[in-house]
Amino acid sequence: MPVVQKATILVVEDDPEVRNLIVTTLDANGYRRLVATTGRAAIAAAATDSPDIVLLDLGLPDIDGVEVVHAIRSWSQMPIIVVSARAEDQDKIRTLDAGADDYLTKPFSVGELLARIRTTLRRLGYQRPDGAQEQSQVFVNGDLRIDYAAGVVTLGGEELHLTPIEYKLLCLLSRNVGKVLTHQYILDQIWGDASYAGSDQGREGGAPKGDLASLRVYMGMLRKKIEKDTAHPRYIQTHVGVGYRMISVDPNAAAGPDPRS
Ligand code: CA
């Protein structure tokens, strides 16, 4: 396997059985890993060892997972994948709002774990390390191309005609490719906090207020324009009850493993 540089993963998990499963999986797949069993130890390890990815269990013995995310986000954009039990769904959404990138729900399979790590590492290919996000002028993902400066979107070379809100949605998703964006986050970014105030003043052309129902409508219209098969979306994933994510389409999918991973 042409591994250029082994990714280091910080495993934060207090349950020995789950921890062993994760550690064994990472070892078997050539990743380097560090282990922390409390939230405070996780924050310390994230600071001193600069892992490439943090795999963060939400049910920790000392502090809230949201606190861990806030602490790490105060100095770093390192990817954080939250691991939570089904009962912790609300906590999962809170950590995503706090800046976590992705999530895994327990019980998860080894295959799911590895897929999430690969997705995250691929996303890093779009970003500089240490969170210095490259705000490049052109975004390319498979057949999709966005020229941010010109405001032009093409799919397979054909220009797409998007409404202003569809374009904003697409830009938001593409700037966060690989990352799960919660409904709340998207609503805040697209329509702003004013969308909840019940006032149409200052809204562009009396555009509909931002609520979940209209977000779904706009997302549906956007998908019709960018997805060849909306039943099997290639670019935008739905995370039921959570939000949406743009997937980075692997340009080398047919040509072997991604050299960056
Ligand atoms: Ca736990």
C-alpha cells in the first residue's frame, strides 16, 4: 500500500472493550494511534501530540464531550469524529454544532470506522493542516466545479443555473466538504439568526424564512440540479435528524487507492 505518511489517530474512549476494538483495528490497518481515557487527557494529548484525527467517545467519566470539542476548537481545526451511543443523539448534534466533523453511532462495524477515517483523511486533502483553511478560488469535486470568484458552477463542463440560496447552500457545503453540517448550522449560515425573529425586514426579496421545511425544499431543488440520480446522491448525503454533508468524490476511485490516505 503506497502510504506516504501514516496518519496518527487519538482514540478517546473509557470503555476497554470498545477501545481495544478500535486500537486493534487501527493497528491492523497501519495507522499510528494514541489513547486517552478521559476528556481532560484527550485535550492534553490533542495539544501536545497534534494527532491528525481525534476519535472522541461522548460518554466520558470526567467532562462533557462538547467541552472537549470547544477546548480543541479554541486552538485547532483538527478533525474530530464523535462516537456516541444512540441515547446520546442530542449530545452528538451539540458536538457537531460545536465544531466536530463527523460521527459514528455505537455499535459500529470496523468497516464503518475505517470508512469514516478515510473520508476524513480525504477531506484533509482539501485543507491545510492546523486549520489554515485554504480559501481557494476554485473548488473541484468529481464533475462538479465551483468558481467562487466568478460565482459560476459547472457540472461536467455544463454551467448550472442556481438561485442565490441554492448557490449559497452549495458553497457552504463545498467549503466544508467531508464534514457533517447540522440543520441548525446551515440555517444560521444561510438565513442568519434573524430568520427566527419572525421579521421579513432585511431579507433578500422577501425570501422565505429559514426553517427546516424550506431547507429541505431548497436542498431538494439543488440536488435535482447537481445529482444525476437523486435517489442515489453522489455529492450530498442526508443525515436523518442531523443534517447534510458533501462527500468528496474520490478522483482516483477507478485508478486504485487514494495516495493521500
Ligand atoms: Ca464511554
